[in-house]
Amino acid sequence: MRGLTIGRPPGEARRSVQAASTAVAVFVALGVSLSGCGAGGTGARDEGPAHADAVGGAAAVSSSSPTASPSRGPDRVDAVRLVKDDPEVSAEVKRELKPCVGDQYAVDVSYGQLTGGSAEDVLVNVLTCGDAVGVGTYVYREEGDAYQNVFKAEEPPVYAEIDRGDLVVTKQVYEKDDPVSGPSSDNVITYRWAAGRFTEEYRTHNDYSNAVGAAPTEVPEPEPDS
């Protein structure tokens, strides 16, 4: 259910969010995913999602100006611990953050430059185990020996990714009777870091076609001439 793909045209590119989510749900059921039973994202990334093992701590949000120096390579973090220890994360999301298969969590982690800091930022997507619906998206900025929560979105279904230095958040929209695998549309929002915070740059709304997979309409055969 990963979403998510700002700045790309509607159509099949927008369908990638939905397709990736369905694929991950299958991985969860089979328990064969090596990086957790979470779904994979779509679109361009500075670095793809990866479940990391190193420990990182959560701290209060802070604002600091981006630096001009190149960012160093990411230190892998324990994303599960990062989210669980973060007071900015809601109790509802923390309840969803539980092992799906064995000790595998439905968490996607991406590393990339978002805030202009000296180290790459950490993007965490938390998903449900059963159907891989995104329930929370968070961006952590390294400050000293701790990570600061500088962005959160907790209106499911939601999924985010890093696209050429921008934070791209996709929120799928379901109409009544839509299956989990078939939302009717989505809103894609691009955020950019400025003056110590993320600000919305632009958004797009994409309506999905309901013609795919629809049963063909039967055309009655003409009656023979008498």
C-alpha cells in the first residue's frame, strides 16, 4: 500500500501504490520477507526501504537550519524502537506496531536527504500486518546522538517516500464498498524542508478507473430476419 509518487502522471504510475501494497500483503501471509512484513513503496527513492538493526533513540522535535556540507552515509537505526519510544507517535499506531510473523514487523525504512542536515534523514512507514495498510509515516532528523521527529502523518491509509530531496506523501481515498486492494482515488502531497520545518509545495488528486477488471457488457445478438 505503498504509496507512495508525487509529481508523476495519473494512470498506471498511480496504480503502483496499490499494486505494491497487494504484493506486500502476500509476503506477510507467507512470512518470507527478509526486511519485515511491511509493504514496499513506489516511485523514485534516494535509497530504497530497508529494515535496520542499529539502535537509535527518539527525542523532542527541534528546528535547525540545513547545512551546506554533504550528508554522510546513513547509520542504520532500529526503526521499531525509534517509533515505540517516540512520544509524538499516537497510541493507536503503537498498538498496530507488533510482530507479524516471528519477530518481523510491518515497517518500511528509507534513508535520504530531506532536511539538509549533515546526516541522511530516516523515513519510517508503519503498516498493519493483515492487509499492509499504512497507518503512520514519520521523518526523523539526526541531532547529535539522537533523532528528532520532524514530520508525522497518521491518517490511514498513508504512505510516504523520498523523491529527489522532497517528501512525497500519498493518502489513498476509499469510497463506500471499495475493497482494501481497490481504492477509488488518492491525494499525493509534496513537502519540502524550509526554515526548520516541512511545508506543502503542491498536491495532486488522482481518480482511479473502475473499468479495470469489470465484467464485459453482453451485446444482444440481432434477431434473424423472418
